[in-house]
Amino acid sequence: MFKNYLRIQPAPVQLLLFLSFWWALMLVGLLIQPLYIKAATGIGTDQLQHFLEDEIYKYPNVIFVSNTLFQVFTFLLPATIYAYLADPSPRQYLGMRVPGKKIQILGVALLTLALIAALGPVADWLKQLDLGNTSKELDKQREGVIMAYLGSGNVWAVIRSIFLIAVVPAVCEELFFRGMVFK
């Protein structure tokens, strides 16, 4: 489609172009998030700050969609657009390939379970540390977010929550960092 791809440009030019894509699309994501929140909840601009501080946990679907929009605009779109402009095979440029052997997938699953078991005691130890009032407030906010995500009621809502909490950000950030930034 292009006669010349961006990969033939000098590295500083490539970096500048990539950071431009990232910056522009991140700004679009930051603009879309409050617009979506206002449209989904019916609140006005003057009520937005109060809503974000106190009432957002009552609307888990708004949290899901606004965070997903931000992830897509901040991480996924800049990486995919740049890869499309940089190389004739953007999937290969981003490092996307077919998973390896099934034993590797099993190994990753077992390693994940082992890490979960190992991090439990570390989390308990960290809770015992007194890090001040700011830390307690952040912990309270985190608990509110977790309860909003997982307190949706039925199994499908929890599966959707896990997908939007874990899978979408992981894929977007992996393509952004491993596929683009580390190159």
C-alpha cells in the first residue's frame, strides 16, 4: 500500500512519530472518557467531579466501558496504527504469533497459580505496614473498585468484569510495550 514504510526512517524520527500517535490518541481517550460518563449517567459537566469522587462505584458498567475506552485509545490504537504504517506485516512487527507448544501454556498456568500462592503472604505482610492515611484512603478506594467490579451479581457479569479488568488492558499494554516501545 505504501511505497516506503516508517521503518526505513531514522530511529529518532520513528520515535517522534510514535510518540505523536500516542500523545494524540491518549488525548482523544481522555476527552472521550468524561463524554461517555456524562452520556451514560445523564449528569452535567458541573456534577462530573462530584460523581467521579463519590458516586462512580454505584455504576460499575460505566467504570468498565470508560476504562476500556481509555486502554484502547492510549495503548492499542497507537501501537496498531504505527505498526501498520511501519511495516508491511504489522502483526509480525508487533510480535504477534501463534502460541507455542501446549506444554508451554500449561507451564504458564502452573506458574501463575504458584505466584498467586506466593503473593498471598506478601499481601498480608504489606497490610500490616502502617503507611499513613493516604495509603488507607487508597486502599479504601481500591476495595470500592473491586466490589463494584465483582459485585455485579451473576456469573456472566463477573466474567465480563474479569475480561474488561484483566484481558483488555493486558492485550493493549502488551502490544504497546512489547510490540512498540521495546523495539
